[in-house]
Amino acid sequence: MEKAELAQFLRIRRARISPEDVGLPSGARRRTPGLRREEVARLADMSVDYYVRLEQGRGPNPSRQILGALARALRLSDDERTHLFHLAGEPPAPPQGPPQDVPPGIVHLLERLDDTPVYVLDAAYNVLAWNAMAAALLADFSALPPRDRNPLRWFFLVEESERITEDDEYYQFARASAADLRAARGRYPNDPGVRGLVEELLEGSALFRRVWAEHDVEIRRSNKKTMVHPVVGPMELHCDVLVVPERDQKVILYTATPGTDSHEALKLLRVIGTQKLTTEPSRLQ
């Protein structure tokens, strides 16, 4: 526990919170900006004396419960909350589940890339956002219930994944996906969505059971895919993965080498859109 650093951090953060931020009257007799110590103690449901000792660098090691209460009282961001726990010598508690809100800048990126299929995945491979080209290439996500917007369910439970052999490019995709999902389960051990997806795939897919048993842990990287679209046919596509670290999300982009048949197929797909498609996703080859 770094008592001096913790004390200074608490004092600075307290000074940055106005009474109005936490629903308290500002009053006319405040000599310094921010909250008073007794106000922070009340918001965090602890004694004033205990909080004063923390700010003076002479208090005992605060518990995880106390640290969580202080983080809420001081309106700390996720990064500040993690820093608070580290100063107190406590590893921060794992997040409850993968974040679901996509940053506005990423949403804007999807809209701007109107000639490239792009979508956003959370750590459990749920599709959170997509553009029109992604819907045209993969599936009309808006017509699917949220639970079915999951490429791992498509691949392991819907596709004929049992015909894949170890020298197939999609076997490497299966291994990489299982390794990525295992890493996500480690980051979110208490999330029922991640746990439920793993159990569902283990029960329903022999291929997933085989690659899961390898116990690999790896964040998914870019690769190449051969896909068969129901209208424009087969395409050789580059699948690039951009990571959004602060939200633990992945932006997936599909591109084709200029001048190839696959590139022409993508251009045709942009014209066709989803007008002739069902909710059935594109198939692997």
C-alpha cells in the first residue's frame, strides 16, 4: 500500500468533485473547492475519522468494499478506480461482463466505411454494431434477435464445422476463436453470458470441444477467409481485427485485393445490399 500516494490521490479527486455533482447543496461558506471530508465519508458510508486518516496517510489498509465505496463517492472513472485499487495494494475486481456500448467514434467509422464490411464484437463475440456492407456480406443483423448475432454460434453450431480438418484454414480460425474465448472467460469469470456460450459450444460442437481442450490463450489476430455469399458467390477476403482496448471490443473489417474477382464481388455486393438476402449468414467454403 502506497499510503502517501493514496492520500494525495484522494485529496485531489475530492477537490475536483463539486457538491452539485453528487446532489449536495453548494452553500455559501465553502473556503475550498470540492467536497468536504465529512461529505465524502457520508457518501462512502464510513466514519469521518477513518476517511481523514486515509487522506493523512496514516489509516489502515482499506478493504475492497471501502475502495469500491470511495470510487463511487468520488465519481472515479474506470481507469481512476483501477489506480485507486493498485495504490491500496489490492488488485481491482474483475469487471462484471463485457462492455456493450460502442464508442461514438467507432460507430462513425462504420458509417464512413460504406464500401467495406465492418462490424464490432464484444469479448463474447456478440455483434454490437455493423454497417450496411457487413449486413449484406454476413446476415441482416437487424432481423436477428440479439442472442443470434454471434459468429461463434454460427460457425460451431450452424455451419458444417465437423467436416473441417486440421489442414483447413478454418481449423486455425476455430483454434484462434477458442483461444480468444478462453482469454475472455479469464477476464470475465463471473459473466453468465461468456460462461453460457462456452458451455453451449462444448455441448453442441465436437470441433469446439477438440480445440477448447488445447487450452490455448490468445487474443484473436487478423487472417484470411474464403466465404461463399448466396448471391455473389465465393470470395477470398482479408479479415483484419482492430482492438478497442478501453471497451475490450474488436472492429472486424473484410477487404479484398484490388483487381481480383473477390474485389469485384464486394463492389457488386455494395449495389445489391440486403434486398435479396434472408437472415441466413454467408457460408464458409
